[in-house]
Amino acid sequence: MFSGRVPSDLAPNRIAAARAAAAPPFDLTASNPTACGIAYPAGLLDALADRAGLAYRPHPRGLESARGAAAAEYRRWGVEVDPERIVLTASTSEAYAFLFKLLAEPGDAVLVPSPSYPLFEHLARVEGVEALPYHLNPELGWRPDLDVIASAPAGVRAVVVVHPNNPTGSFVHPDDAAAIERLAVTRGWAVIADEVFLDYPLAGGAGSGRSFAGRERALTFALGGLSKSVGLPQLKLAWIVAGGPQELVDAALARLEFIADTFLSVGTPVQLALPALLRDGAPVRAAILERCRTNLDELQRAAAAVPEVSVAPPGGGWSAALRVPAVVGEEELALELLEEDGVAVHPGYFFDFPSAGTLVLSLLPDPAAFAEGVRRLLARVRAHLGR
Ligand SMILES: Cc1ncc(COP(=O)(O)O)c(C=O)c1O
């Protein structure tokens, strides 16, 4: 009776089931910025009460004032964006859904980085599209295997880059961005650049501070949104910036407008409030960045005491990958940490890390809880090493 777009087995996995039984006191997977003790300025949401929000005058691409405010964000990256090239959506996830509808027939495919954000598989599947992974190479600072991308089968309609990637933290190297763009032009693909973490440089690296918005050669969609840039996922507002050859951009925008018009999913009050939210939300962004840097420093300091453990310094983003010796399976270790130590971590296989022995930690938790969680985690690894 039901479509194959939704998996038939929806039972929670072992880790989710163990977490449901008892909430972990040291949750190193916490990545909801509104639940991590980040300070939000008083009055940040006042603009949502604007009485202009009592009138419903929908615009499928989004209100001009909101698109103008989103466009102005790109000045931080030295790019002038035309607000006419922006379409608002309720979230980046919805932006992916719109773009997959725009670009792919059912059964077509999109290339996605691996390891990366596990939601891609579901986002593609519910649109009737296949997510084909291309590998990022840990030996090369998580740069992509361009040969794999070049040999992608017919039926691929777009290549997704995540800049910086979640959870490897790697920025797309400018040489790889140019190579991917060239391949996209040759193969007739669009480039979808997820830049939701661009505001959060940690170790930085080539590509840091550069946006895909404003790239001229291939049809390119740069994605951003309030969820990460101001730590307000609950307000449900994100944006797509279309770029590339004008004729293609115009054709894409007309069709995106048609798709957006069938849903009109972005609320009027949040659109009216966007200029104020982006202006007054800057301290939230700064506080989140500070939090990530503090926790990363602590993780590196603590991990330095256990030679078998290493932290690959993330270029940017909200998470870090910890390499641990494969003395016990990732899932067993994650379950032990949960059940014995009250510490929640993600095993690397959730994100398709290529080698066993990776744990992924969010850098957002309260620093005291983070430090204690890391202490317990390292103590358990040491115990497995017999020390
Ligand atoms: C790479 C990446 N893109 C998009 C999102 C989701 O953003 P949104 O809340 O706008 O759907 C996330 C959330 O963690 C993410 O990691």
C-alpha cells in the first residue's frame, strides 16, 4: 500500500533505543543550538511581532525585503548577490527537496560526498532520486576523488558539495571547486553547494571564507539559512542563491518559483523579521563559534594525553571526528559509553567514515559537560587498552 520512498523498517537502531531508555547526562551529540546554553540577545525575536505580518500577501520566491537581507549576507564573503536570484524556503532540507524536484526525474541520481550528513540519503529517496556517494579522501585532507565524480553514470543530474562538510569539517578546496564546476558544465549537471556552516571556521584551510554564490560557469545553487547562521532552526527560514549563466539561471528560477508557489511554505512573520534577525543575530553566531573553539581546544588537549587517540582538526563546522584504536567496534563502544558512562557519541559509520574507529562529537554542548564527557570517553578507551 505504501511507496518505497519511505523505508519499510522504521524501528530505532540499537543506539537510538538505548538513548530512549535513559537520556545521557553527557550528550556529546547535542547539536541543537537552542538547547546548549548559548546566549540569545533579549528582544531577538521582537521583529516577529510586526503587525505587517497580519496581512497575507504571499510571494512564491519570498518577500523582497527578506531576499534583500539574505543577499546582503554574502557581502561577508565578498560576493554581490542579486536578490532576484534568491528563493526562500522553510529549511535547507526543503531547499534540497525543491532542487531535486527541479533537476531530477524519478530514478535519476545526485552525487553526494561521503562521509557526510546522513540525511542526504533520505532527502533524495523521498524525492524518488538516488544519492550516489563520491568519496572524500582522509589522506588528502578529505579532498574528493575527482575520478569517481568524472566517471559518474548517465542519470546523474547534480553534484552536491558541503562547504565545509559535516562532520569532516573540510572546506571544498578552490581547485576542486573549479574542477567540479568544469565537470558540471561538461556533463550538464547543476552544482548544489550546502554552505550552512560557512560562518564557522575552526582550523580553516584552503576554501575557507569563499562562497559558491557568484560562481559563473555552471548552474550553481548555494544554500544557507537561519538554522545555522543565527542558531535559529525553529524559525524555519533558509535560502537558495542561484548562480551561473544567465539563461540557465532564469530558466531555473522560473521553475523554482513554480515549485515554491505550490507550497508557499515560508511564514510571513519570519520573512518580515529576517533583516532584524540577521542584524541582531550576529552575537549568537559569535557565541556559537566561540563555543565550538573552546570545546575543540579541550578535546585536543585531553586527547593529547592518549597517544592512540587523535583528533583530525576540522576546518569548520560544529563537529569533530575522533580516531580511536579499533580495540572494540564503534557501535559497541558507543553503546558502552551510553550505558556505562552516560556519554552519547555518534559512531563514525553513521556518516560512512571509511575506516572503523571514528567517533563523531558535537562541539556545541555546555563546556563543563563536554569536558567531563570527553574525560569519561578517554577513560573508557584507556580501559580497553589495559591502561
Ligand atoms: C550539512 C547540513 N545541511 C543542512 C542541514 C539542515 O539545515 P536546515 O535546518 O536548514 O534544514 C544540516 C543540519 O545539521 C547540515 O548538517
